[in-house]
Amino acid sequence: MEHKDRNEDKQERERSSEHERQERSEERQEQFNRFDPDRSSGTKGGLSQQNVPDGFRERCFPAKTRIEMADGSGRPISKLQVGDWVRCWDTERSVLVIGRVELVLQATVNRLIRLNECLAASPAHRILTLHGYLRFDEIRVGTQLFSLPGRTSERVSKVEVLSGAFPVFNLVVEKFACFFAEGLLVEDQVGVYLAEELALVECCIEAPE
């Protein structure tokens, strides 16, 4: 009887886990459709500067940013296309995985934050540190950044603010909502929006009646 109860508990947990995965998948599908209204009809491609989502320009990378591809090679983010496969990180299993590029977004910004004279991004984009995801404008000298497995974590030794007119890009990566830029883990466009929505939900739950 006890063995039967344990099996039933296990099955219930598996059903609950599958339900949660399905809900996350539906959330991502809704986000994809928000970025690309033609997605459901099979249209493939990126979004131009004229129809990028509000706030996108605060969450993107300059054209020459090196993205880690599935085969271990590097490619400038401006050269990526829908259907390309990039290296990602599965946070649930803590393993290196690959994800398919669903959208490539493009715009122009006038301000970037550059770390260690290497990786730059617009201020609100988030990068994984040893203390969780932080915006680029929250990074300080001494912050430890999450690097590709097999490499030591990178310590921030220099933070610069760059001004000018910069062509910038971002990705939507299927399922994992992240990718490696210059060997460091960053969120994709959908990951940023989901994080903001979840934070809003948590605030509503914790707010007193």
C-alpha cells in the first residue's frame, strides 16, 4: 500500500511538472506573437527598427558582439538569422544546451555600457552574475560574471559608458531565453520581458490588501 502511494505521489508530481512546462511554453508563444504578429502564418525574419517592441532599445547589443554558435564557433550578432542554433544554458538542469533563434531584432541606441573593454549592451539588458541576473547599468567593478562552462568566471575590472549612434541587435531564442555573448551568459529579449512580468506578479501577491 505504501509503495502504491509513493507511485501515485510520483505520478502526481510528474503531471504537475508537465502542466508547469506547458504553461511556460504557452507564455513564450504569447511573447513570440507579441514580437512578430505574422509568426503564426509561418513568416520568418527579424523586426526592423520601425516596429521593434517598446523598450527594446534598452535591451540589445552592438553589431559586432560575438555570439557562441552551437558548433563552438563565434559569429557577430548582426549576422545571425532565424533558424540558426546558438549555445544556451538550461537553468533547471544546469547544463549547456543549444537553442534555435526565433527572431532577430534591430534598432539604434545612443548609449551603451561596456564591461572590461569587451562586452557592451544597452543599459537595461541583463547579464548573469554569480549573484543572479543584473542589468548592465547595475554592474560594478568586482562583479563576477557567469562564463561558458570550462572557463573561469570573469571578474569585472572596468565599466565604461559609451555615447554615440550604435546599430544594435537582440535575439529571441526558443525555450531557453538566453545565449552566450563574448563568452558570457545574457538573457534574450523574451527572457527580459518574462522576468519583468514575473516580478510584477510577485509584487501583486506580496502587496497587502
